[in-house]
Amino acid sequence: MVTRRNYTNMTVILITTLILVTFLGCGKGEKKASSLFIHCGSSMSTPIQEIGKQFKEKFGVNLEYNFAGNEALLPQIELTRRGDLFVCHDPYADFLAEKGLLDEENVVGYLAPVLVVSKGNPQKITSLKDLTRPGIRVALGDPRFQTCAEMVHKRLKEKGIEDSVMKNVVLESRSHQELGNAVKLGAADAAVVWNFIAVMNSDALDPIWTEDKYPEIKVHICLLSCSTNQELGRKFLQFASSDESKEIFRKYGYKLFSKKG
């Protein structure tokens, strides 16, 4: 999980670049807008844009997005007080609440680390331990920036194989898509990524079921307490939390995997 120390460091880095735009703050007394500003973690960009397109077509509301890592977006929201909604994964909804920035939130999907290999599994990889085999090229997330990578490194430590796996790492990235692409293009034999990467790249990647257990990571849509348009923001929250919208998240792989898939 993302630590409070990592989050604090990111806040300090962003203060100098964001302090000049705090005048964009969103006091509740401001005039309501006919548009919404949505902060969205980059891992959730695909489903939220599809849902946003449907919302715009139905209600004629313009949507402006700010895509970045959750760890970068939270300090922006805290410092600028700008925006109506925040689409994030655990533990960032809790961080919002602690800072008094959360008005309402709903869970719309789930994230989980998944081991992926090239289609057909040419290296016959069936477990995390197989990532220690000589010659196996591994792509992993950077635990300084990825919740997924933090979880995976913790699991590798518990199994006593972290050092052996790291000797085989050929790519460390904060981007899940980059990790998946490394396997797709043959630059790596295996990667551990969020579940949606396996689903969205199912033409080139196979997910490998392992017995490894990870904490449940929920995807949240949060209405910000600093929103300039609470009524419209709540309408989007309800729309994006409907059964139809949740099905869009499931379609793109934001669901808990089982041995049966």
C-alpha cells in the first residue's frame, strides 16, 4: 500500500509548483458551472472516459479530465481545492476523508495484482517463484509510485524470493501499460500488473492464476467537498455508480479474478 511517507514526499514536491494556482479554489459560494472537472487516476482512465461520454450525451454536460497517478492528484486537490470528483483506488478515498475533502463516495470496481505472460505461456511460468529461474526476464512496477508494486514486493519478501526475482528484472516502471507492453513485444517474459491490463490486452497476454493473496483494492468515485457544483457532481456520481456503469468497469477488467477467470 502507498505509505504516508511517500504521500508526504509527493506533497512537498508539488507545493512549489501548485501554490501559485490556489486562487482556483472552489468555495461553495461560487456560481454553479455547467461542466465538471474530474481528477482521475491514470489506471482508471479508459472506463471513466466511456462513462463520461455517455453522461455527456445524456445530460449535455462538458467534462474536463485531469489524468495522473493517484499519488500526484491528491496533493493537487489538497493545495488547489479545484475539481468536482476524484476517481481513485485505495487508500486515497480514506486520505480525502482525513483531510475533509470527501463529500460522498461509491465503490465501482476492484483492482488486484495479476501475473501475466505472453500468449501461450512459452516459458511455462506458473508461479511467482518461477520468476527466479535463470534467464527469465521480469517487468515489475516501481514501488515508489505504484500501490500494486508495493503489494507485490511485500509478497515476494514474505516468500523469501525478492532478491532472486530482482536479479531477473529488466524493466521497472510506474506505468502498468508499459509493463504489459514489455511482455507483448517480447522484451520481458512476465510482468505483474493490475488486472485490467490482462483483460484489455487479452489478445497478447495470458493471466496466470497463483495462490498468492493480496489485500482487496477498491476503485472509488468520490464527490469532493470543495466542488463548485455539488448537485451536478452528485448526478455524475450516481450515474457512474449505476449497474450499467459498473458493468463498464467489469468489462475492462476492474474485477476480482478467480481461478476460473
